[in-house]
Amino acid sequence: MLDLLSTKTAFLIIRECFYGTSRFEDFVERIGASAPSVSRALKQLEAAEIVMRVPYQEPGKRVQDEYRLTEAGQDLFPALLSLVHWGDKHLQGGSGPLTFFDADSGRPLRVDIATETADPPARPENIELRLNTHLRRRSSTASRPRRK
């Protein structure tokens, strides 16, 4: 994931997708990045199946592509929201410029780590990591570049 979001442009494109941005020229304008930088990031995100191209056509114009989050891209929302909440708390004095709300209830959204039941949110000091032995282990060289 860190490789995927290693550029500011890629990270901001994902953020903008959650805000509803879908067209190339709008990404360039809203992110403030160069067109080649946005193009590279979109290609990287598309190759990772975080975004997908969807053709659209305005009346009297040629067919163009817009970019939409895939299911995998949508699954990044809790991670993004966690980073927003962290920034609001630690960099914005507790209140950031935006608050995310549930559209149906009108209540603010938050991200918690919880068990699969309706228990209270887990605290970091109460979390333990366990190896999933049923999963096949990847080779350590498969995910890292080799050193020369």
C-alpha cells in the first residue's frame, strides 16, 4: 500500500475520488499537480485496480474517460478517514476543515477498530497480532526489490 500511495499526487487523486471528482482535467485543477504527474498517478492506480476508466460522452463531443474507484479503492475509505481524523486531532487543534457525516442519519462518521461483534472499540494497547497460519506465506523477495 505504501508503494501505491508513495506520491502525493496518487494520494490526492484517491482523496478526490472520494469527494466525487472523476475527470482528468478536474484532478489536475483540484490537486494542483501537472497533467503528466496526474496521468502517471492515474495509470499507477488503474494498474493496481484502485481506479477504473469509464467512458462518457457529452453531447457533440468525443468520448472521454472518467475515473471511478473500484471496490478495492472504496475499501481505502476507512484508512483515508483515519488519516483525516489524525490530522484534525494532531495538526488542526482538534477540528479540521471538513467533517464526514452519514447521509442517512446525519451523524458524524468516525473510524474505530473493533471486534467482529458489537463490542466497544479496541484500544491499541489491547490489540495483539497473530500469524494467519492458514494463508500461504509469500516469499520475502517477491514483495521487495533485490539489492545489488
